[in-house]
Amino acid sequence: MLFFGGVILFYMLFVIVTYSWMLVKATLYLRKKQGLEKENFDDVFVDVFYTKPVSIIVPVYNEEMGVVDTVRSLFSLRYPQTEIIIVNDGSSDQTLEKTLRELKMIPINKIVRKSIETKPIRGIYTSELYPDCYLIDKENGGKADALNVGINVSSYPYFCSLDGDSILDENSLLRIMKPIMLSGGDVIASGGNVRIANGGTMELGHIQHQELSTKLVVVMQVIEYLRAFLMGRIALSQSNMVLIISGAFSVFSKEWVIKAGGYAVHTIGEDMELVVRLQRLLREEKVKKRIEFVSDPVCWTEAPERLSILRKQRRRWHQGLLESLWRHKVMLFNPKYGRIGMVAMPYFLIVEGLSPFIELGGYLYVIYAYFTGGLYYEYALLLALLFVLYGTGFTLASILFEMWSLASFTSNKELLRMTLGAFSELFWYRPLTLIWRLEGTFNFIRGKRVWGNMERVGLNKGEMKP
């Protein structure tokens, strides 16, 4: 048992060192970023001479509560050349009817080049109000298949994948395209910083004022997003080791995605799997291209407000992570794939993928040692302190990090609520997510794919102010 306790202790130290490195890396980046003039970029690069045309693909399935608001936010984007492609993946609610009605859409004939195999298309529509807005109605095949249909229909060299409930700022597309435009083609994909919109005020498809939600389960998700997006992904991006960019808002080179075979339809985590496959392809072809993460809060999304819905989401996320790692296990600890194979893949396997078993093992070890009289209290105290540092310390650092760098939540009351949430996380929220991640692991082992219906209340309702 002492050996098992030593393994847990070593694991905790490894994770703490890893997170400390990420915190330092992200802090240095944001300090440098704040010293640069970023205000001029949006005005300079809005010119059609600098920008690259982008097809915005919005896959929707039973998104009647949020799809129209999402599309409205796209009409006011500051970007010269875009087309909007809404892909209805056989919705069973009023998503199709509502979109056709609200956007005044009519059927058209359009030739589609089938670069990627997909489910059949039932109809193509265009808006009488917005000539560059299309709706594709297709048979149900999942989000990945809907995105592949959008890629086939798209006309431009870059495409932006956007969830049906995501809301963008007017400069969002400019900012997420910035790495691509400045790199001269060296950056083939870019992911945006996704933030939670629950609690804010939305008007005409835009978040006008952001406030922290009054619901504790949403507050905990805000804290998670800060930890994952603001600290972890900035650090990985700076080292060219990005393996995850959110499907809620990301931009890809269409040429490279088609070369990679499009989105995989037989995985539950198609977003991460595509990024991992692109990283693998780049290294196998020995091409010096990059995938980057944009730290600006460029996308807002609705977070689950019920634990039952959050459970489905987190279970699916963890299963998708394990599926992506398993599909590309040849890269693990393989020097042929550089830092991706030797650092990024092992990080996601050890720190993210296996963490539920290590955490569960820690709980069971303490309980067993206590009842068998083999518990060393000094050792248990050290383990507890490390767990608090791992769970609460880095969460508090992420909150302060956000206040310093982005200042989305500025009131003392909001800071206090997030701080209290960080301290309470160890006692209820983290054990819950541990159970959900274990469920995702068992689903992965059994090969069971359950997407689950992500129930929406709509960002205009509930807490949203008129």
C-alpha cells in the first residue's frame, strides 16, 4: 500500500509541476500581448485586401432555441467576405421550420462537389434577406457528417465551424483569423476562447453586458473554462502543441481538412480527433505548419444549467478524449512526431485521460489505510495539501489570471462568488466530474457511443435581461 501511495504522490507532484509550467507560460504570453497595440489590428485587417474569404458552417440538431440568435450575430460580423452555411442534421424539433421562416428562405438548385462522403442532402435553401446565407437540410448523420456536408457545399478556402448555440462578437472572426493572416499560410487552423454567456444581457444577437450567473453549477463551469482555455491552451499553443480547439468556434484550412479526410463520423469527439489527425499528418509529411489558439474571448456559448445535462456533456468529452488518443496511439512517446508525440500526447493521456483512476485510487487508498490502521497521518496530510494545491490553488490562479488579463467579471461580488466556488469544488463538484469521467471511460472501453441531447433554454430567456 505504501508503494501505491507513493505512485499517487508522484502523480500529484507531476501534475502540479505541469500546471505550474502552464501558468508561467501563459502569464508571460499575456504580459507580452498586453504590451502590444491590439486595437489597430481590427481596423487595419478589416480591409478586403488583407482578409481571406471564410465559409461559416453552423451544424444544428434540435437547436430551435438558439440557432436564430447565432445566425443573427453572424450578419453583423466585421469581415468582408463570408458565406453562412447552416446545416440541419435531420432535426426532430422546429429548427428547420423556424430557420426557414425567420430568414425567409427559398429552395434553390446548387451543384455540390462531394470531396468527403456524407449522408444525402434533402434540400438546399438560400435567404431572400441575405444572399450569402444558405441552409442545407440533410439526413441525420451526426455533427461530424453535418460539418463534412458544409465543407462540400462551401466555396471559400477557409471554413469556420460554429455550434448552433454560439454567439460571436462583431470582431470575433477577424481575431480568430489573425494568426492565419499574419502567418502567410503557416497556420492552418485556429481556435477561439469560448466563454459562458449564461447570466449576461443579449440584444440583437450579441452579448451586450456580461455578468456571472447566479446558478452555482454555471459558476463552476465558468471556473473550469478559465482553467482549461485561458491557462492550459495558451501554454500549449505557445509551444506548438495544440491538440484541442473547441468545435464551438474554430477555423480550418479546407485544403488540409479534405487532405486529412474530413471529420471522423465514428467518434464522439470529432473536434479533437480532427486536430490530432492534422498534427499527425503535418509531421508525417514533414510540413512546418501550425495550429494556434486565440486567447481573446471571441465566442459565447450557453452552458448546461442542470446536472443531468452537464453529466452527459462531460461524459461525452472524456470519452472523446480517450477515443482520439487511442486512434492515434502510434504517436504516443514517438520521437518521430516531435513535441506532439513526446509531450502533448503523454500530457493528455496521463494528466487528463488517466486522472479519474488516479483520483479514485487516492480516495480509496486513504479510506483503506484508515480502516486497516496503515494510515500515516503526516503522509495523508501531505497528500491532502497537494490535492488542495492541485484542485483549488490553480483554480484561484486562473480566476486572478482572468481578472488581470481579460476582466470579463469585474465586481467584487463576482470575484467572491468564484473564489467561494473554487474552495467548494473539492467537496462536491470535482467528485461529480470524477464519476462522470469514469462513466465516459467505461463507455469508451465498451465502445458505447451516447451523444445525449444538450438541452437548451435559450440565451434570451431565464437569466437574460430584456
